[in-house]
Amino acid sequence: MLTKIIVVLAIALVLFVSLFRPMYHVSAPFEFAAPDKIAVSAPFEGKIQDIGHKSTGEPLRPGDYVKKGEVLAVMNVFEIQKNQLDAMKERDAAQKEADKYLNTPGKVSDAYIALAKRDASQAKVDLYAYQLKNATLVAPFDGMILKGDLSQKVGQNVPLGESLFEIGQSGNLRAELKVAERDIQDVRVGAVGNLATDALPQDKFPFKVTRIIPLPEAKEGSNSFTVYGEMTADSPAGNSGWRPGMAGEARVDVAKRSLAWVWTHRLIDFLRLKLWM
């Protein structure tokens, strides 16, 4: 009787792992990122005169929310204003010189040279006017400051184009998955799945694969591919617990496969790779 029971159980187990077909998932670590982010850079080389503050009086730092048009920082414009006045004087002097030569016979070439100097000085005036107009850095849209703490840089010189702030649009986060090379062939654009963060592992939220970056990244001796996922309508928009940089694990639905295939496909793939002729 014991032998019969063991045989029956063994047959039942074989049938179960062969016929039961749960959903097969590809698991991958992910990190939330803000896709709609803009770097606010220094419009010219100069010193930071002042920075934006919250209603409490504290300086703006990463993690603070800002409104569109809110002041982030103010550049010192003393040198710009001085240079603009000098350029205006040079422009006016070149114009007077050109007028004099235009009224003097045989001085046409000198007049053209003076006019060229005037145009060059006017270009400087326009450049300084543009710099003065953009000396106050403001938030391009409602969002959260991701990078940029200038509380210790007031009065310091910053070069042209240096990124001072990075702002991400509020309530718009994208999941960036790092899918292993061995699993990337099972992931398709349009596939759905669920993710959970390390901070809130009990909460699972649905997402949809929107893009697969074809360029692999080598790390620690293995390749991985970046896969973008957007939260679906079933996910709470602008979840207050989500922040850029939060990480966790995502599972992408692939297809229903038997337990026998799920448990053995990696071994079979390994043997196929090593034993092929």
C-alpha cells in the first residue's frame, strides 16, 4: 500500500508540474526617475548674489517643491552692467566716427571700418542685455528640486553653463528597470507587470513597458538592458510615498508556462550554450 501511495503521489506531482501553468515573470530591479526634468544652468560666468527661499525663510534645497516662475537664484550683475555701459560708449563713439568719415571725401573705407566697430559694440550690448534679462533664475514649471543646494555658494563664482539646479515635474515618475541579458528576450514593449519599492514592499502597483533601450550596460561582469515602464491608470497618480531615486523590484508578465519549464529552463539554456556544436 505504501508503495502504491508513493507511486500515485509521484505521478500526481509529475502531472502537476507538467500541466499547471502559472504566469511566468521576469524579475528585475528598478528605480524611479523623473523623465520630465530640466537643468537650470548659469546664464553667464559670475557670482551668485542670492538664492531662493521657502516661506519659512529656509533656502531652497533638493526635495523642496517650487512653483513655475519661483525664484531659484539671482546672479550678481554689477560687472555685466559696467560692461554694457562700456559697450554703449564704444558703439556711440564708433557711430560718431563713421558719421565723420562719411562726410569726408576719400574716407569711405574708414567709415565702413567704423560702422563694423559700431555693429560689434551693438552685439556686445545685446549680449549683456540678454544676460541681464536672465540673471534671475526661475523654476520652468511646477516640480521638485532634484539637485542643487546653493546655500553655501552665495558669493562664489560659477562658470557659464554650470548646472545649478535640476527640477523634475511633479507627479510624473518613470520606472527604469535593469533587466538581465538572459531575460531581455522575454520582455516586450506593451507588456504589463507589477512593482514594489523597498520602502513599501507590501504595496504592489501595475505598470506597462513603454520602451526597451537596445544598448546594454556592463556591470560586475554581466550585461543588463534598461527598460522604461510607466504607471498605468490603476496606479495612484502622484503617490505621496514615491520619490525619484526610490528603488525596488519589478516583475514583468511574460506568459503562462509550466512549473517544469520554469524550474528547468535556465539549466537547459546553459547546457545548450555550452554543448552546442
